[in-house]
Amino acid sequence: MENETVLAKTNVDFMFPPKPEGPFDERAWVKNGLLTITNLNFKLSTATATQAIPLKGLEDVDMRMAGERHILVMTRYDEGKFKSYALSASPHALETLRKFLIQFISDAFKTSIYYISPASRGGVVLTNVAWDKGLLLATQKSIWFISKDKQVRVGLDSITKIKREARKMGGKDRYVLSIDYFEKNESLSSIVLCPDNTMDLLERYLTDLMEKYNSLGEDQKLTDIEGQVATLIYSGVDSNTIQSMLNIDNKTMDQYYDNLLKLGMANVVRVRRELELTPKGVKFVTDMMSNFTTEKK
């Protein structure tokens, strides 16, 4: 059995379990706790108790903001479910910890690649960007691009499309794998270059991973009218206009909105219940529009 060695200690605020997909309740934070990092565990302690969490088996490490708080959320897959832990400290301390923890992420898929991340922003291809040589690592929560000086995380919940496309490189057409996603309400894409047989495997694996992540049960699917509501929200139409166009009363509109919120396809952005689609909702609408176009052909 490997001996446990203390590597570092620091004071942090922490929360267990946080709401990994929702807002953080300020009242739930344990203030001025102690974080102890060893070669085997990270430990969260108060004056009366200590929670030890194995480093091995981490699924995700995600930096977030909640108001003025800088937060690091660590997620493990344990006993058939995801368990998350949130830490709050200075940005420098959290970034140092994030870089340390990345090495312990359990990789369900790993392959050597060249990548550019991001390669486009808001639909505009970026210039003066260079290829990085590194690894693509995929887990049940995220995709990582990792090189010597760079670690880029793309959450599965932010990805809207994975597609192969042709690019001119050195005067020749080469295929790259493009991953489209949202970050801070901004549309981005990253591209991957690798041998064709590796790209076949990578595209198939990531597509299956996304389908599994985004799959809805029979009791979670949208009705046709709810799909129309989501499409109009995606197009920037406000609630009053949607109700008028689809002849929906206030009570029914609230029911449709509640379902979109429950399924994680939308967020409330104004007090008057105006919604914006989440990446999950955007993916649903773009897939639906793509299928409709294909059927017309």
C-alpha cells in the first residue's frame, strides 16, 4: 500500500455537495475550511470533521464564477452517480489547484492530436493562430485539449455540434474535426487534426458520447408545439410575440417554459420570464432544423 504524503495545505471555503448545474447558495458555504492535498486524496476539514476524497477517478475539474466568487468544481463518478465538491479561494490558488488535479482525470478516451482552440469565435475564423500538439481526453462530463503549456476544457453540456469539414492546408484539402460549443454565451469552435483512421474512431466515439449525454427519455421529449416555442426563442422572438404567433394563452405558455427549464434547455434571463436557450436547447433546435431540411430534400 502506498504511503500517504502531504503535499500542500491552504484555507478555502467549500461546499459538499454543491449543485453542479445550478446556482450556488451563499448560505451553504463552509467558511474558512482547510484543504489538504496529499499524493492520494484531497481532504476538506472543519474544526470537527474531515472529508477525504480520492484523487484517482476524477471525472471533471471546472472553473466557474458565482457573483464575485471564483469557484473550482471537482466531480467524481462513484457508486453509479456523479458526486461534486466545490472550493472557493483566490483565482491564483484555484488555477494552481486546477492544473495539479487535471493529471488525475480518468480518461475514457485519449489520443494524440494537433488542435486549435478556439479556431473560430462568433462564426468568424480566427487568424494568427497556430496548431498545438497534444492530447484529446474525453470523459463522461467534458472534452479536454491538453498540451505542454495549455489545458482547454469543453463541457459536454456546452457542445452543439461535432462535424468533419475540409480545410486548405499547405495547398491541399485536409479533413479536420470541428467541435462547436458555447462559452459565456459566445459561440466558439475548436478543430482537431489527426490521421484519418484516428479521426474516424474519434468522430464516432465523440458523437456517441454526445448522443448518450443529450439523450432524452420518452417522458422528457418535447411536443411539436414545444419544439416550435424553442425554435422561436432560438430566433430571438419574445414571449408576447410567441404567444400571438402560436395562439397560446398565458397558462399554457408558462407550462411550456417550465418544461424547457426542467429539461435544462433554457434559462430565465429577465424577471418577466423571458428565456434564452442553453447549449442543450440550441443543439435540439439545430438538430431539428437540420432533420427538417434533410426531409424536404
